[in-house]
Amino acid sequence: MAEETKKVFLTFPQKIIKEPIVYTIGHKYQVITNIRGASVTDEVGLVALELIGEPAEIEKAINYMLEQGVKVEPMDTAG
């Protein structure tokens, strides 16, 4: 199966801001993580992230982030 690129917008709640979740998915799953933008405060973390890999591995990585409490939203890449 071919690699794909999926762009997502992540929102990290305060309780998990300091957890290395993006690092973890890059090592736990066969995905390349590319941070396209980020803003982190003491209250919230916002990250624009590209995930590159097999669709099944990308889905596993997204499910892991959801299980950790990260809000994951697809980025609108149209236009």
C-alpha cells in the first residue's frame, strides 16, 4: 500500500501538555511526524501536524493520541 500524508490539528489539554505524545507516535508507529506549526501555553497546546505513512499506521497513531486525551481534527486542505 502507498504512503499518504494526513494533516491534522491537535489540541492538548493542560493535563497532558508536557507529555511527549508526538515523539511517542513517531517511535511507536511507522509514521513520520512533521510539525507545521505550534502554540503552547501553560493552559493549552495547539499543534498543526503532518503524518506521513501507511494509512493503517496513521490511523493507529491518531487513535493513540485520542486515547491520551488529545483532540484530533482533520485540517481542511482544499483551496
